[in-house]
Amino acid sequence: MKVKISTKYDLIVPVDLRNVIPDKLVGKKIEEIKNITIREGNRKVKLIDVFDITCESEVLPNNINEIEIEIEGKNLHKTRYIGYKMTGGKIVINGDAGHLVGYKMRNGTIIINGNVGNYLGAKMKSGNIEVKGNAGSFVGSKMPGEKPGKGMKGGRIVIHGNAGSFIGNGMSGGEIYVKGNVGDLIGLNMMGGTILIYGNCGLYPGARMSAGRVVIVGKVKDILPSFYIDDIVPKLKVKAETFNKPFATFVGDIIVNGRGRLQISYDNNLEIVKPHEEKIKITLPRDISILK
């Protein structure tokens, strides 16, 4: 059952929507939903004070997975904490969303039909997030000052556009897919999980990673000298997807005695791979032209 909330006016200050999740709508009447407390700037208000609310029924179902919240309106980039700690159901955002979407998410689905701010899916444990546009920095990451491993622990994040820097900072599980380009230091402090970048990457992916996997299909600006080359393979499989092109596998970050895997496109990064290539014995495939 769908509950639609639409802004009554252009949002000017940050609006905290952490209480507007399927978990808190289960079995509720529409009048109760209208009176849910949210924060607009530094003041507490009712949901109905900021949003118009419509629903197909006067009472919502008791099954959380039957509930869908659709959010639309102007200046939705001012929203914060959409999907905070949600454990099921679905949230659809028709427009750009703000920071901390899916923060500490435990299950369910979030779809953003636009761009999104920083800390998307930070510290999430399970669930699915899909962004049709671009994302900011710190996707699936830990919070500042926390130890490595305190970031994303499970779930799946798919970004169809570009993303910023520090993607997967401190993550220990889960999957992050970025179809576009990303900034610097992706996989920083990584302790597990998979990051797949289809586009180009900035400086030093995998810095201080101890475990996990970072795959870059495009061009990398540079990698740290604390990664050593382990192998060059003619093709690469990442989960259910196979790339029929050669990849170089680096292991590190040895600064932290790491055994993480950083796998970068061979053809797109010859200036990085070539100096390392003579350090390993390569078993060439039958068609050796693939590694020219």
C-alpha cells in the first residue's frame, strides 16, 4: 500500500525525516501518520505541517513489506535521514535527496529518482538502495572518528551516475556499484565487501584496506606504492558479471598488513601496470594478443 507525501512549500532548512519509515507506519491510521513528529531546522513539527499526505486506505497493513512511502516535492535535497534504521518496506524519492539516506538501514528498498547527498547507506547492514542520478561522498562508509570496519556491513548500493570520494570508507561487507566515475580514496580503511566502479577513479583506491575487493573498469589516476602486483588475468568475474578484458590484481595495503584485492583494467592503466608487470611470471592465454 502506497503512502504519498508531498511538500507543501519549497524546503528552506534541513528537514529530518528519520521517523517517516515503513516501520513506524505499520497498522497506523492516516490521522496518526499526519501527527508523526519531524524536525524542520531546529524545531519540532508535525508531518502534516510540511507535507500533504495521501493514501489508498485509512489504515495501513500490518505487514511492513506491503508498505511503500513515496516522497516528492521541491527542494528535497534539504531532507535528511530518509530510511534511517528501516527494516523493511520500500521508499521512493522522486527528486534529489539530501544527506544520510539509508543511514543504519537494516533491510528494505530505497529508490532515488534523482541525485543524493553524502553518506548514502552509511553503516547499513542489509537492504537495497538504487540511485538513478549521482551520489555524494562517503557512500556506504563509517562516520568520522570511527574505527575501520564500522561502515557498511551488508546490502547492495547501485549508483547509475557518478559518485564522490571516500566510497566504502571502513566498510566490512556488502556491495557498492557505481556505473559512472568516482573521486579519490575509494575503499579507504576497507575490511570486507566489494566495490565495483565501471568508470574512472581518482587517487589511491584501497588505501589502508586490510580485506575486501575493489574493481575499477576505467582509468585510475594512481595507486599507492604499498600495493604489490599479484597476477594479470585475461578476464574477470565480479559477482554475476563477467568482463572479457584483462585485469591486473594488486594486493595490499601492506602498510596495515592488508590482503585486500585491488583489480584494475589492464588496457586502461598501462602506465601503472607496466612497471609492475616484469615482477610476476604471467601465464599467457592462448590468444596472447589480449595482453599486448
